Amino acid sequence: MFAKRADFMLGVTSLETLPDEGPAEVAFAGRSNVGKSTLLNALVGQNGLARASNTPGRTREINYFDLEGALRLVDLPGYGYAKASRKDVEQWTALTRDFLRGRSVLRRVCVLVDSRHGLKPVDVEVMDLLDEAAVNYQIVLTKTDKIKPTALVKLIEATAKQIGRRPAAHPFVRATSSEKGDGIAELRADLAALATA
């Protein structure tokens, strides 16, 4: 599946401009600077597909990437970015909320969590929203090369416990490092299975 070429489809700033529903979609959500663009690039093996930035909060629209009609990857605006104006934040939040509630082809949302920080209150808010919208989601830890293996094991266990009773949460926490490639093949397999389900 991920051997297919990924192409940028379009950036969406309003529900009216969402593409027609077609192949299965997997969305990626996470705090600003969590490594979302870098993970997307690692998944598809194309360095320049999603633009990574040192400036948090750069993704201000819903960006669609198409894998030759087999699967669509959806990059949601980063959340928890303090330097954006309140109006911008409210606009992105409303757009994301409406998107999550209205896509029948959305198979899963990968909620990215920086392994150095673990789940933050803003991540819990997003999980509450996903539970409320009955959208299946999976916690994906990023930047796992930045912490010690023993700390990672504890973090995975603690995170799994935190999501254990959440109705829409996938029970398995995936740990990844885009830099070292850890967990990328496994996450690809998770997502490819959704496309054929």
C-alpha cells in the first residue's frame, strides 16, 4: 500500500471544499510541533510531501494526500498553538470538529503524542471530541528516539491505561521514530488494513 506514490491533493479551509468521499481516509491530529509532517513523510517514504516546519502551527488547513486512489491521508491543523490568534484557533477547531463528525469514509484518526511529554490536557480534549463523535482513533507516540527505552515502556503502559476505558480508542498504542524508522512499518500495516477493511 505505502509503496504507492503519494500526491498532495488539496488544502481545505471550509467544509464546502472537502473532496467527494472516495477511498478510505486516515487523519493525523496532534499538538503543534509533535512531528506530524515528518511522520507523514516517513510513512510514504517521500521527504518533501508534507512540509515540516520549525514554526509550530504552520498547518492551518486540512491537507489531503492521495495514495494512487487506494487511501487518503489527511493532515489536520495542529492544536494547542498559543501564538495564533484566538479567531484563527476557533476557526481551525470548528473546521476540524465539523470534519470529524461528517466523514463516513474516515476510518481512523491517529492522535500523535510527543513521547517526551506524554498526554497533555489538550490531547485529552481531542480524545473527548473523538469519543463524542464516535470516531475511531489510535495514539501514536512520536520522537521515541529522544527518550530511554525503559521510559518508553513505562509511557506505553501508562498511555494504554489512560485510554483503556475510552469508547472510540484503539487499544494498541503505536510507538514511532521518524528519524530512526522505528514503528513506521508497523503503523503502515495498521493503516493499510483499514483501507481494505
